[in-house]
Amino acid sequence: MELWRPRELQLCLGLGLLLLILLCGCQTPFSKPPLVGIILWDQDIQSFENNLQGVIEGLREEGYLDKLNVRLQTINSTGDRSRAANAAEIFQRHGARLLITLGTVPTLVALDVTQGSRLPVVYSGVGAPEATGLQCPSTPESRLTGTSMEVPVAEQLKIFKLAKPRLQRLGILFCSATPEAVATGTAAEAVARRMGLKVILAKVTDDRPELLDQALQTLESEGLQALFLPTDPVLASPKNLESICARLLHHQIPVMVPFASSVRHGALLSYHADSAEVGRQSGRQAGQILSGAAVWNVPPEIPKVKRLTLNLTIAQALELPVSRHLLSQARDLY
């Protein structure tokens, strides 16, 4: 039997390892994995945290694991536009291969900060991409794609009417400081009118308690029977939701919210995208781009999974009977 010399054995093992690395798409031991910067709007809002975990899972499904063949770095903007801009600047300066933005404001800010570059941006958790100026043209110049949280308002209101069968006067409240709230709030108004509902619209410029109090007084004086909150990262904060829902519960008025995690703060229900699943879709898109796909060949997506979350404790407090049909559609109950 012919024995391999140590030098020949080392050479063969080295070539085999190199071939394995190339086949697996991994980085060589002598190079750093590519940096992927994740800009998160507000980690205190549970839907964004779920979104983030979904992104990580989606990347893993495409073969990208943190610290193995990709470097994931997350910056929480804490609901501050300037922090989101600073995060985009940091990632661009450090040579990020790709940005993943969770929320409308981080996406808009990242595109503005990196204007003129070829740095790809993959969004997730965005309420109304096209209405907020986040178009994704299928052209070589495009560097934006992602998955939205957008569930058609007509589908949401159809569910709301099942929960409140004799609903005629619908209140809509949103903060005009965020583009997705304006876009989804305006869309909700138009859809509700087409469905034959009387719409009572109220806006706030920020979440100061006195402004919220004034807006709710206006809605109450107009005789609203239910309140619809569109996709609004300002009013979605636990503090604001609890204030709104507690006050309206006192007047026996149900509230519908856009996020599952918001239902626990006193809302009656939410018909929503699954934040983690949306994140997973975005993570897979990011993985495709990291693997060499052109951004314009990775089309934007809408949620593939929709959920109904019901708060039975609130339904009982509102003395609203929950039909068997509605209950059978709910995935999560409080």
C-alpha cells in the first residue's frame, strides 16, 4: 500500500477545505463576512421585535448565520428619526453590504442618507410602501425591495363589522407626523365611506397627552361607535394605546388596532400580518441579494400570512357577543 506523504496529505486536505468553502458559499478564513446593518424603529414595540427575529430566521433559511458567513449588527432608533439617520451613516461608513430597515421611517431615512450609492435596502414592517414613496421599480437602478405589513383596509373593516354588527359611525385616529399613518389613515377613510360608514376623522401632530385628549373629545362628541387605528408607530406605543383604549372602554367603544401585540393593551381586536412571518419573508429576500441576485430581480412582497387576534376580556367588558364564526378565525386570544 502506498502511503501519503505528510506534505501531500496537507495539500489535499487544504484543497478539499477550500472546495468545501466555495461550494457552501462561506467566507475564507482570511476574510471578514459581509456586514449587514439592521435599523429598527422601536424595539420596545413588540411587533418590531418579532419582525427582527423573523428577519434573522429568514436569513438563516437562505444559509446566512450571524458570525459565520455574515455579520449582523442591529441599531435601535428608539422612535427617533435622527438616530435612524445616524445608524444609516454608520453602516455606510463601515462598508455594509446591505441594509435591512424595520419600519417606514428608517427605510425613508436610509434611502435619503445613502442617496447616490448602490447600497441595497430591504425593508420590513412597512405599512404602506407605495403610498409613502417607497416604490420598487424593476430596473437596474433600483436598490430597494422588501415585504410590507399591508393588510387591505377593506379586509380589516369587514372583520370589525363582524365584531360590531350594527356599526354605522366609525372613528379614525392617527398621528400626522409619520407618513405611513397618514397614508393608511387616509386609505381607511376612503374605504370606510365606500362601505357605507359615516367616518369621523381625528388627527394629532404628536402624542402629547393634551392633544390625544382633545382628539378623543372630538370623536366622542361626534358620536363614534367604534375606533379604527391605522398603521401608526406613534399611537402604537403601549402608553398611548392604554390611554386611548381605557378611555373608550369607559364609553363602551371598541378599538381595532393594526398589530397583534397591541391587543393586549386594551383593544378589542386586530386583523394583521404576522410580524415574524413578514420578517422571515424580508430575511429571505436579503439572503437572495447577499447570494448575488440583483435587487430588481427580487420583487417586493405582501404578507403571505394574516392573523386575527381577539381580546375576549374586552369583548365581555363591552358586552359584545363574539360569534362562533369570528371566534373560529382567531389564532390568538386574550
